Amino acid sequence: MSRLFAACSLALALVTLSPVALACGGLFCSAPAGPVPPQPIDQNAERIIFDVGDGTVTTHVQIQYAGAADAFAWIVPVPSVPAVAESDDQLFRDLEARTAIQVQLPAPEACPQSVSGGSAGSGGCADSASFGGFESASQDSRDGESPVTVFAHEFTTNYEWTVVGAEETTVLVKWLRENGYNVSDNMAPVIAPYNGDKGAKFLALKLRGGKTASDIVPIAMTYESTLPVIPLRLTAVAAQPLMGVLVFIVGDRYYAPDNWSHIEPDASQVLFDGTGQTSYFEWVARSTAEAGGHQFVREFRGFNPLEGVPYTDAGVTLSGRRVSRFYTRVGPEHMDVDPIFAPDDAPDEPATGFNLPGQRVLDFTARPTLWQCGNTVIDERLPSPCAFNYCGVGATCTVADGRVGCACPSGATAQRVTGPDGADHVTCAPAKNPFGVTDAAGGAGTAFDPCATYPCGAGTCVLKGGFPTCSCSAGNVACLEPGGLLSCVAPGSGSTTFGPGAGTESAAPQSARATPPGDSRFAVTLWPPLALTLLGLALWRRRVRARA
């Protein structure tokens, strides 16, 4: 079982299918006092950087994985044998921090005008001496099956990788399994659409012998290609509800989704609480789901703050002059169309106030403040906890005894998910993942069946891709117990029910609001902190958090 789930947690893979470069989601901080938010980051987002050159695309993928080293495997379709190297986590951290959404909160009541800044967000290289060398294509035909062709077999410092191809997807999966790549038959249906053309190739990656999961570093792959693409269909096998996807396209031109829609951050739909955290991530999830799942939020469109800065011993750099940054939260039921990014030739954007050109701002300074002078929180003005928990399309969010509960619509079950803040949340999602691990592979009916010992309270445990979910009986809502387990409970007479959560209907009643004090404001931002000085103000640079 543990090997199965590790194989299904292959983290974000990436591909390039000519003429487009695909970055595919493969299978498988303390809060400061006062109105300054914690340093937030979507800790679970899949992160991709496309560096678009002249006829080539280098795709950097940050791999997230927890499990045994020998259970790690990462499979991705490629149009040709790529140049593979190891990238650097610091590259992702720096780019994310420098392009963070900025958040401006109202100042406390009766305090003098004050401005403070903040930001929030959401390995070694390949050693040529360690390469096994490019192998000429070879074939392996067994028992009359169509052959598997090995196009390359090489090594980086931490990884062993192979480029293989086979006309029959099931034969390819069998070969991978027999050659030490921990994959399962569940991969075949999602690999098949990428294996439709004769001669398709797949890059298979695993850790070298003697390496551990702590040696997993980002990977950079360079192909002859033009348009970046994220093959989310491959990600759908092991994706959880509300999975975050953060993509940067670096090049001499700006880029925008071509077959998905995109919108701008909308501060009017986002709330904040007494710690300064916002409901931005919840708003992204709700807005995306209500748009049919195929939507990004554009978080930055400006000049490359890391142009020419070397990373890794091999000097990995991002050479393009411009950066386009997009973020979404999407469930596997909407991972049926691979997002393609095409050039966006709109002119450069000017700087606004203290913000960099192209930087997005959530400005709440015209809102009623939540703090008295001295940063004491005004409790009656706080939004409902439902503002910070999205229960899903067609669901309702209930607050009972201070806990958030979700009432799911027909055909959906309640599921625990880890939010961008790293905390557990509850949401409603389709009871079955059409692309996911089968119930049998997930342990149904065996001693390893997660539902065998999962209580669910006044409800029934439903196995979904190897994970327990709860179907609550009528009149009950799914809440998280202190230990992190889901339980179906009766909301009680003192409960309050809202829409699906993450909306302005969760704001405090109008009678509890007040007029904000003049032009006073606190400027803060939402993604992780790094030191950056701008016009004499200390800005913390890191990725938009806006709480999940």
C-alpha cells in the first residue's frame, strides 16, 4: 500500500510535445502581532517555471514527494530526448517572492498614519562525469508484445533517468515496473492519450542507488519547442481536491492561457481576519470551480527580477526579460484539458505606488478596520470562519460551536485536504475520481482498507483513490475533529449556515462594521519573506498567501 501511494504521488512532472512544451503534474510560520499577516505560501502547490528561448523551452519543475526513496518514480511524455539537469529550489523561492501579490490592510482605529511593508506568497547540477552516456535506441520485445525502445539512459547527481517508448501503453507500464520504476496499472489510462502518436517518448526518473528522499531536487529539461503546456490530465491520477498550480513563464514576451480563461485578483471578493490572513486562496478555489475549473488568476506580469542571476554550480539562469505568473486551485474532475500558454503582446504595465511594474495588489484600506489602536482585534467585525474554508460547488458551509462544517450535495463526499497554509480543511468533491486509483488498488475490502477503521460519525466512509471520505446522512455536516479525522455531526440550533464558503456572504454583519480611519493604511503582502528594499521601505518578498 505504501508503495502504491508513493508511486501515485509522483509530484509535478513536465513535458514538451512539439510544438508545445508541457510541464505536467505527474502521477502519482508564526503570526506576528497586529494587522500584519503571517508569511503565507501555498505549501502544496505544484510549481513550474517555463523559460522560453529562441526555439527552445527549458522547464523547471519543483518535485514534492514524501515516502521511501525506492518508491519514488516520475514519468512524463517528451517529444524527443531532452537535455536534463538539476535545478534549484532557491530559484523557485526567489522568483515567487519577487513577484508576490501585495496586500494593503486598513490601519487600527485612532492611530497615526503609518506605512509598513511586507510580502507573502504563496541541489546540485548534473555532473557530466556521472552520465552513463547517450545510448543508441534499443528494443526489448518479449512474449510477442510490441517492443519497448530505449532512447537514452543517463544520470544526474541524484537521479537516474531513461527515455523510452512503446506503441502499447500497457507494455510501456510493464517495462517501467520491471526496470525499477515504481508505477502501477492505474497510470495506463492517463498515459494513453499522450501515447496516441507512433513514436511517442516518455522520460522516467528515479533516485540513484544510495540516495534518499531528501536528495530530491527540482529538475530542468530543455527541448526544441515554442508554447508551454501543463498536461494536467496526467496529474489527475493522484491529485487531491483544490490542488494549487503555480506557473511562471519567463521569456522576451508575456504569455497568457490560450485555452483556459484567466482573471485578475479581485479584492472586493476577498476577506481578511484579525491575524491579517486573507481568504484569497479560498476565493481562487471558488472562482475557478464556478468557472468550470479551467481558469487561472494572473498574479504578476512584469520584468524578470532574476534575469541573468546564476543558480546551481552549473549556473542555471532565467534568461528571459519578462515574467508572467498564474495561479489556480483545481480538482481532478477538471483536469481534462491541458492548459496551453501563448504569447500576450500587450504593452508593459507601469509601476503603481510603491509596487513593481506588473505587480498585483489587494487593497483593503477602504474597508472597516479590524483593530483598535494597539492592535486589539475587534471581534464583532471578524468574518465567519466559512470565509476561510471553501466547501465546493453546490455545498453549504456551516459554523457550529466554532467549527466549520460542510454539507455536500448529492454525488459528492466530504474530504480532508491540506490547504495552502499547511492546515487541514474540509471540502466536498465528487465521490469518484474518474482518472484516479481504483478502489481495488486502494485496498478496498482488505486489511489495508482505510475505511475499515474510519468512523465518519453520523455518516458512511467512502473510499476514493485510496483515501477515506465521508458521506453524511441528511441533516448532518462534515467537520474536522481535533485529531484531523472527519466526522459527520448535527450542526445544532446555534449554528449559522452560509453559501459554499470563501465568499463575501461570510463577512461580519453590516451593523458590526465601522468607517475606516482616513487614509491610514498598512501595506503588506502575501507570499514568503526575503529582504528587499524599495524606495526606502522594507518589503518582505515572498508568495501571496491569502490563506486557505
